[in-house]
Amino acid sequence: MTAIAAPQIDFLKKAGMPLTNEQTITYAEVVPRRRLAYTSVADFVPGVAPYTVATLVELHPHAQGVRLVLTIDAMHDERWTNLAVMGWESELGKLAQVLARRALSTG
């Protein structure tokens, strides 16, 4: 992952973190169009020993399409957990925008 937006670059620099981070991911479960479970190594936090974080993505049929449920492990402290949640909310918000544009262009 590479930070390219000014707020993320500023945050990473202030935290003493690199602007680019390579993720190590191990898939534990893959059920096409239903469920994806994986672990990743959080090895990017200055002063914190690397540790494993589990993520579960579930897709459920819904009247308006598909409901996505994302479950993540807590990070090593509340601040970092909140940052992880904000990151996921940002990414899922971007996905929702893309899907909404696609629905408008095909509908």
C-alpha cells in the first residue's frame, strides 16, 4: 500500500511510518460470493512488535442487492483500532460510490 493523498502522507510522516507498506496476507477461508477470511501482519507501527490481525468479509443477499459485513480484530490499542475502522469506512465508502455510479450508468 502506498499513501498518495496529502492527509495520509502527513499522518504517516508525523507517526514516523513509511509511505509504502507491503502487506502479508494469509487466506483462511474463501467461499466465492459469500465469505472471505484472512489474516494480515500488522508490522508497520513504530515501537510495536508485529502481530496478526484477522479480517472476515461476508456477503449476504438483500432486497436492494448485497449486504457486506466486515469484521476485524481490534488492533493493539483503541487509537489504532479507531484508525483501522476509519480506513475501512473510507475504502467501503469509495466502493459504494463506484457501485452507485455503475448502477446509474446501467439503469
